[in-house]
Amino acid sequence: MEQLSWTDDMMLRAEKPETPMQIQMLLIYDQSTVPGGRVTFKRILGEIDARLHLAPTFRRRLTELPGGLHMPYWVDDPNFDLEYHVRHIALPQPGDWRQLCIQIARIHGRQLDLRRPPWEMTVIEGLNSIPGVPKGSFAISLKLHHCVVDGMESVELMAAMHDLAPDSARPAPPDKPWEPGALPSTADLVVRTALNGALHPLRAGKVVIPSAFGALRHVAALPGKIAGGVAAALAPGAGSLFAPNTRFNGAATPHRVFDARFHDLDDFKRIKACVPDATINDVALAYVGGALRHYLDGHGELPDETLIAACPMSIRSDSESGSGGNRLFGRVQALGTTICDPLERLAAIVAETSAFRDTSDTSSSSRLMELVGTVPTTLLGLTVKAASAVPFSGPAIANTTVSNVPGPTEPIFFAGARLVRVTGLGPLIGGMNLFHIVASYNGTVSIGVTADRSALPDPGHYADCMQSAFKEMLSAAG
């Protein structure tokens, strides 16, 4: 048995029917690299079955403690059924991009069954009319609850699924066949709950006391920093402390839309080279800012203040790689939607992100996460539920989420089929009904967009705005 961390537990407690807390990968494969030119569903099941031991996530489900008094535990699922988790559908012909996007959005809007291991895989065939994708390709939608993995850990899960060559042998089997451990009894869970409660002050002290000594070392600098921050926030022209309200900041419904655009990484590098100290992620932020500017201006809804993005970041150390769960910390970033010139927008973003990179401290972020984790679980749970019950009529912290997930730099294969495209979908929460995932793979950058249908009823048009923003940036780069 392994207990969830408090961050994973919060992902679980934030779950509502209209805001399922799940991430999803859309993977598109070319079958022509497979001997015989075709992958059967039976072979796909066999490939997954042969790799289950590489990722314990696949066969673990949640067990709640009595009364929800502490974080749930991961336990082996004694009724694990691979065919329940792996489904198979086909697009009606002609099998074009819009049809695939609609199907992916429908899959994303459905909640996972948390009585089973919280993941689903859907094999989608019939992709015969998607530009840039070989005819006869198939897709895999891999959906996982956010309490299982964050974006960076989903890349580790991808690595377990794939090979570096189409003819690679399957991984070596485990030393002994998998046998699920015994499920804990109610009495065992009650004892664990009581023990956790008794040990909580000791665990909290081990975190709080070192952090308190660390805080004292910096206390002399705090008054100046606070005064400077307040003065900067209240200075003329500094703008609001909050993001402007937009159509993307209302209450969510259970209905989702999805679209994505794919670009050469070399083109992103050309744009990046135009502004000193810029990164690929800075270019992606400027891209999103340009797309939102085009879209809202076209609807007569572009605010006078810049839109703001929430940017989750992984603070996972090398030693924590492959451990599952979430190691995320976040910041907010102005998207420069008030700036027409694309390179000026990029320069403004670079100035802000460079300052953040120069002053950020991953260890401090980790300590802050540990400090929050000392709050009793029931209190954290009540806080999350209270926050989710508040109507989104007040000021918005951010207008959208932009998450960067770097993937493999070389081509990889599943069941002999070459992976040709990768993009993703993310959860909508906190009154932010628009989510951008920036994913890179083998020389390609994708921008995947998840949105509430009521906020973005025309996802195809928004994707056109994304393409226009990219063309403007590329043209300005020369």
C-alpha cells in the first residue's frame, strides 16, 4: 500500500462531474512501419499486457479511509481487467481531423471510474483524411486521472509503452507473475487513520521547524520586498492585481471541445533567435497570446488589459523521476494580448520570464509545498470544496492555463507502428475554461487546446487564430 501525497489528494478532492480532473494524450501512429502494414487490436492488448509490470500505475486503484480523514491509499486491484481499460472504436468515414477532435473531446468530458485503476485507453482507427497523416493511421487516446500523474510523469508512462525501433523485442517479463496484494480490511484502515493522526504533529514539526529557521534567515529582506511589491502593484500603469474577466472565466459545464495545431520545432527556434534570452516556452506563450488576441478581437471582446496565463511547472528532482503523482508548482504570466507586434509581445514575455528564472528557487517551492502538506487533510479537503462551490463572478486569477510537456526527441514506436503526432488535453478548473498544452516530439511542437463548449463554441475558428498568430510570428522572424 502506498498513500497519496497531499497534492495528489487535492487533485482527487477537486473532482466534480462538470470538471473531471484528468489529463489525456492523443497519439497518432503510422501503421506502414509494421511488418504486414497492419496492427490488430489483439496485438495492442498483447503489447500493453507485456508492459504492465513496467508501470505499477496500470493495476492500482484507490482505497478510501473511513470518513475521508486522511489521504487514500493505492492498492492492487484484485479484479483488474485489461479489456475494460482498453477500448476500440472507429471514426465514420471520411475520418477527418474534425471528426477526431469531436471524438477526443467526448472522451475527455467523461469521468473515469475511480473504483478501478483510474486510466482508460481508446484505440481509434479509420483516420483516412487527416492532412499530414498517412492514410490508414490509427490513434490512441490515453486518459489518466491527475491524481496518478502530472504532465512530466505522463512522459515516463509513454516511455514504458514505446520502443526505439519498430522491430524491438518486448520487454523482459517480470521475475514472477503478478499477484495482487490483499486488500486492507476496515480495521486496518481505521488503525492507519488513528496512527496517522497521532504522528501528524511529529511529521509537521519535521517540516515546519527547518522551514521556520530558513524563513528567519530571510526575514530582514522581507519588509523591502513587500513594500517594493506593493508599490509596483499600485504604481500608475501597473494594471490590476487580477486578470481581466473574459468568456473563459465562467462556470464550467460537462461539455468539452478540442483542437490542436502542429509546427516544426525549427520554425520555433527561428522565432526564438529574434529575441535574446528567449526560450521555446516563451515563444509558445507569445503564440497563445497572439491567438487569444485574434480570437477575442474578432468577437469584439478583447480587454484593454493583458490576459494572464497560469503556468504549472514541474519541481520534480531526478531522484523522483518515475515515482508517479504530482510535483507541481505554478506561477502566472502576462500574455501580452495588448501588444500587436508579435516580436514585441515575445520580448515583453521574455523580460518577465527571465526575471522569474533569475529569482526562482525550486527548493523554496518544494518547502512551501511541504508546509501546505502539514495542514490536516480534512481542512484541506473542506477548503477545496468551499473554493469549488464559489460562483466564478469575482476577479479571475488567470484566463487560461499553459502547460509545457517536452517529449522524446527521437521517433518512437508502439507495436511496430511509428508515432507521428503527439498532443494533449488538460483539466478545466478554478474558473479557467481554456487549457493549452505545449508538447514537443521528434522535431515537432504541438499546441493542444481544451475548452468548455460554452466558452469556445467554435474551436475550429480558434485553431485558425492559432495558425494566424504563428504565421505572423514566423513572418516577423524573416
